[in-house]
Amino acid sequence: MSFSSMLMILCICLIAASRVVAGGVNQGGVLVVHHDPSLVATAACDSSAVPAVCSNLVPTGTVSSALKVWHVCASFSSAISDRLAGVEFGFGEFEESAVSFVDWGPCGDSPLEIPTEGWPGPNSGTAIAWSDCRSGRVIPVYAFSCYVYGAVTIPLGPNPTRGDRMFEGCAEPTVLDSIAYFGTMGFGMTGNNPCPTGGLQ
């Protein structure tokens, strides 16, 4: 996919929430979270850093002085090659004083990102597109490194500034599928991952 095509697809995501088409290869997909306390920030976006099935993802961590590394992952009921060209999501409300983000960014090769003002704070969001399509059943799309000072939950959700909640497929013409459900990252509180229904999770 050319850079100009990638940029065009991303622009579609940013301005055309009302044109989401259900029924693409990413229909029923969810956006979930995973925390592994053994990870260091330099390995955050290594695809081997996340389990291959949704049910093995860990949405809950502890409150401690250690740096926390966690992922946002797209999860689907089946593995398909060249399925994901982009994603748009955001954060809901959370206690900002309980979290200090020190590093963050999209996973994958040659990502293009357009964040909203205040990202990654409460009620902010971001949109990402890739020059090469992503494949698989559990795909790490974003990674965060942060310090946590108190019990907190960080809910994923639509991009709050536009209400967009979509996966972009790789087919032409572009097909945009709504993200079915969102996970919640918890530190010192229970997080949650709504895995996709049907097929192997």
C-alpha cells in the first residue's frame, strides 16, 4: 500500500464515522489490553510480547514503583492474513493523577499516527494507519510505558473527539468495521477483556 493510499484511508477514518460498513473481515473484532510485568519498554512492541489468543491476555496489574508496560491489541475470532490497515480508538475517563505516561506509540512497521490534543490523557484518542497490512488473530497495535501511583482503571473506547471506533480493512474499496467491544486496563483494580465471540479466542 502506498503512503498516499495509507493517508487517504486514515483521513476516511478521521472524518467518516457515519460511513462505517459492517461485514468486512474485521467484523466482530474487539480492542483489548495486555500487561506483562516482565516486559521492558524497549521490547514493548515486539509481536512476541503478547499471547496469541485473547483469553491469555492479562488486563490487570499491580500498583508498585516499577515501570508498567502494556499493550492495546486488536483481537479477532480467526486468523486472517493482510486484514488490518488501521484503527481508531481512545480513552474514557480515568484518574489522571494516578498515572504518569513516559512513553507511548503505535506498533507495527511504518505507522502513521494522528492523535488528538491531550493524548494519552482522559477523553482523548488517536488514529493509526500502516503502510503494510497487519495479520493475525491477536495483533498488538499500541504500547504504553507508565508509572502508576494508585489504583486506577483505564477504559478503552471510541475516539472521544469524533466518536469513531473502527478497524480499517486492507481490501479495496476500503471497508470500515466498528470495533465491537473495548477492554479496560486495571492497576490495583480489576481490568477486563471482552474477547471476540465465535472461533478460537
